[in-house]
Amino acid sequence: MFTCRARAATTALLAAASLLLTACGTDSDDASGGNVLKLWHYEGANSAMGVAWAEAIKQFEATHPGVTVQFEEKGFEQIRQNASMILNSDEAPDIMEYNKGNATAGLLAKQGLLTDLTSEATTRGWDKISPAIQTTSRYDAQGIMGGDRWYGVPNYAEYVMVYYNKDLFAKHNVRVPTSLAEFEAVMDTFAKAGVPPLSVGGAEYPAQQIFYELALAKANRSWVDAFQLYRGKVDFHGPEFTYAATTFADWVKKGYIPKDSAGIKADPMGVAFTQGKYPMVISGSWWYGRFVNEAKFQWGTFLFPGNSLHPGSGGNLWVVPAKSKNKKLAYDFIDITLKPEIQNLLGNSGGIPVLGDLTQVTDAKSKELIENFNAVNSSDGLAFYPDWPAPGYYDVLVAGTQNLINGTKTPDQVLDEIAKPYQDNLTALGK
């Protein structure tokens, strides 16, 4: 155990050092003036966000003569693991994309590493974003989302759904399921035909989102508010998590979740789906634009069958580090990402704009994506993400789902392990 933890710690330190060296080696002296906006994000160039933000950078430079955007693409894991270290240094960017939620943006806000954007949100109109999506932009003094101070601004929204290969569905004579029982019957048909039903990434976030979808199958809004916002007690051996853990383990035994998926990361999971190797993948709307570009077969989407609650929220946040050297330029860039033309470009590229005009979205697939999100949002169906409630909880859930995939621990043992850090965090918060 010590060896594994030592290796993990060494890996994290090397990643952090690499990130700092990268920052130090890129004209950091130029960034100290007012003519360079240092921007980091981790979206792929052909994703909806990547396309829209590339255009936003062009418009920003056109409207700010003499100012250059120094863009550096980072990895999601790179930022997630090392944000506190980077933002506590003099090499912090002026603006960056960061994950939302108590354990991420909330934690950095609590640590004083993010700029309070409340006054800018009011004067610049960012508070016109719908209240449900605003939840993950605002935090209280303890870093709990839904508070009274703005620390980040999303320019897109997101939710988790099931992507499916229409050609494989037709070949195996199955239809889009409308209930969990029908969904399991579809997966059983594929499994018996020797086709693994789901492409799964157990080494990163995707597997825990399947786990959470299963918990939400037995949950209601009060349970979500208790788990995510600490507005009640959560029983980790209650019906919601017990069903999630036992069903997840059962899906592994039945071959619905591949037994070798514990070591698969998110990107190979998505690529395997685009290559037609799996009929379905359960993941987020952030894949939509990429699947449009890369999948060579007919595909569609449906919401997780039978659920009224779904993982989802406003998208990742534009945050302005407290040590940003060009805060006003950062605010101006956020403004541009919320302009109608950028929002509509995002919508037509497979993203979900937060201030877009659906009548200006001409792509049929993109319109369907946005309409489905609007239906979930309008019915109070956004349930956030399972790793948000506690610092370090992402890694806890990755380990938990890997144990279920590998069969190295029972569902009850996994539930005990994910309960402890959650309860420890509540104790630290005085709750």
C-alpha cells in the first residue's frame, strides 16, 4: 500500500512540476504587463467549446488592439490535480477553465485562490444565466455551491446521456429503451451476441457517472440536496447507493460493463465508441461535437431510461485566479464568450449555450441536444456530479468503481469506503 501511494504522490508532484515548468517557459515576463492575456483550458480543438472559444479569442484580439491571447491547452487531470499549487504561485494564468462544484471551484474559492466576481456578474449581466445553472457559479464562505458570491462563470451547460450506435441497434434488432428494465434487456441482447454493450472508462470519471445514474434511479430531489448541498443526512447503505453498488457489480458479472475497463481512461473509451466497437457509451454532452466529427456511423442519444434526475449542471467555469495580472482583460474575454454569436456558434457545434437563441441553432442534432437539456433543466432534473461533495472525492469514486469492476471488494465494502471521506468532510465543515 505504501509503495502505491508513494508512486501516486511522486506522479502528482512530477505532473505539478511539469505544469509549473511549462508556465515558466512561456513568456511569463510578457504576461506581467497589460498586453498579454494568459488563458488556459482543456477542451479539444474540435469540441463545441474549443470551436467557440477559438472564435472568441479572435474576436477578443480584434476588439483589443495590441493585446495578444497566450493560450495554453492543458489536460483535465493536469489541472484537477495541481490547481491549488499553480494558483498559489506567481505563474497563475489570467483566466482558466476549471471544474465546478464544492470539491473543486468551491475549495479554491474557500482557499482565497479565486477572484470574487460578484460585482462583475451584476454589472456585466452574467447573472442573466438561469438560476439552476448559476448554482455552480456561486459559493459561500465554506466553499459550498449555491452561495451568495460568484467565483466562476459558465458559458455552456452539460448533462449525461446514453449515446448509441443506430447501425448496431438495427443489426441486433433492438429499440431505444424507455425504462431501466428495457435498458437491461437491450444490454443482455448485445452481451449474449458477444458484443460488450457499454464502452466504459473506469480509470477516470465515466464509471462513477454510471454509478451515480444508478443511484439517481432510486433518488429524489431531497436526496440530491442532502448529498450535494448537505441539506440532510445521507445513508450510504440506504436504497440509493445500495442499489447503485449492487447493480453496478451485477452489470460487470453479466458482461454489460467490460471486466477490463478498470484501466481504461475517458478518451480511449470515447474513441472505441466512435470506432463502432461498442453499441453504447454513457457520458456527457461534451462528447457531442467530437462524435459528430469522428463517428462514421449513424448515432443518436437518449436519457438514462426511467430517471427523472440526471448528472448535469452548468458547464466548467471561467475562473479568474486571485493572482491574475490582467483581471479586466479576463472579464472582457468572459463577456465575449457570452455574446450571442459565440453562444450560437457553440450551439451549432454541438454544445449547450447558456444564453443562446435556439431559433439560431440550425443543426438538427445540436437542436435536439439543447432541447433535451432544456427539458431536464425545466423539470428540475439536474443532479450535479457525484465527485463534487468532498475534496479528493473524485479519486475515492474512481477507486470505488474500479474495485467493483475488478471484483476486489464487495458493494458493501465499497460503500463503506466512499462514506468515510464524505463524513470526514462534513465533520470538517462542522455539519
